[in-house]
Amino acid sequence: IAGITQAPTSQILAAGRRMTLRCTQDMRHNAMYWYRQDLGLGLRLIHYSNTAGTTGKGEVPDGYSVSRANTDDFPLTLASAVPSQTSVYFCASSEALGQGRETQYFGPGTRLLVL
Amino acid sequence: GQNIDQPTEMTATEGAIVQINCTYQTSGFNGLFWYQQHAGEAPTFLSYNVLDGLEEKGRFSSFLSRSKGYSYLLLKELQMKDSASYLCAVRDSDYKLSFGAGTTVTVRA
């Protein structure tokens, strides 16, 4: 069982370019999340999805978009990358959102450098 | 919104005990999580508290006081492999997690 996979592992991107970070889980979890992690700021929620076909905005959604066409995949797109989007991006999933003590499981992360 | 505070760094000796405090101010509360994150790796789940009191799981224990907006993670019998960042996270009324900046624990021989 792979759990959650993310691709690419790392990327250097020119400012202004479009980039999609991929996230796939094989646990049949309903809820999925995208976070960014920056030194001194901790993990911040970008977007989330309660179930396939629905998405919601987190704490720092500007400049990012997501889609949830099916249960397993939750891609994150940067339409026009800017240097402030340099960060480590983590995808996570949980069985559900709001039904008890469900735990979020994290993917290995994507390290993105925007120049 | 959420305001979650935890110390930036702590250092302890192998075999000792370390207590990592976390204070929070939230617009809603539906549980508090602790995660461990080794350098360059993903966070992994350690513990969950939703009611007041102590939850013990092997060498790790977590305590919650909802009235005080306070939690701590207790690491006993420290091992070198416990050197990591420890993240306090609060689940709000919308069931989303807000994370503190993390506490980096360094275990010395």
C-alpha cells in the first residue's frame, strides 16, 4: 500500500510559469488537503476537499487552484508562479472531515523553488 | 481564526524527559493533535485529545485542558531518534486543522 504519493519530489520553476503538483492516495479517503510549509510559519492550509466533486478554500488560497474529479487524485495548480510560492507543499488525506477523531496522513512533500 | 503558540526549540539529553507546551486561542475547538516531523520528511501522527486529561501512548503522552487552552506533549526516556520537530494542531469548528510553527527537539548523547 503506497498511501499518499506526490509528484514531483522537487522542482525549480521560472516565475510566471504554470505548474501542477500531483497528489494521489490509495486509501479511499474522502477528504484531501493541500498545505504549504514555510520556515517559522508552520503548515498552512491552501485548499481542501471533503469529497470527490467538492473543494474549499483554506487559509492561503490565493494563486492556487484545485480540482477533485475522483476520490484518489487532488492536483494543485499554480497558474502563474511567483517567488513567494517557494515552499514545501504537502498533500494529506483523512477518512472524512468532521466525523470524529479521523487522522490526517501526509504525503512526502514537493519542494518547489520559484525563481 | 486560530492562534497557536509553542516554543521554537528545546534541547534534552538522551534518557531524559521533555515537555513541549502548546497554547491556543480558537474560534472553535474540535480536538488537538500532535504530529512528529523529522527533517526533510512528512509529518506523522502522534496523538489526539478532545477531552481534558492525559492520553498515554508508550513513551509519549499528551495532555489537554480546554478551559486553559493548553496542551503538552511529554516525551519520556528520550532516544536520539526522537530528535525532530513536534507540531501542535488544533481542529476548529469547521473540522479543519491549524498548525503551530513547531518545536524542534534536539536530543544529545
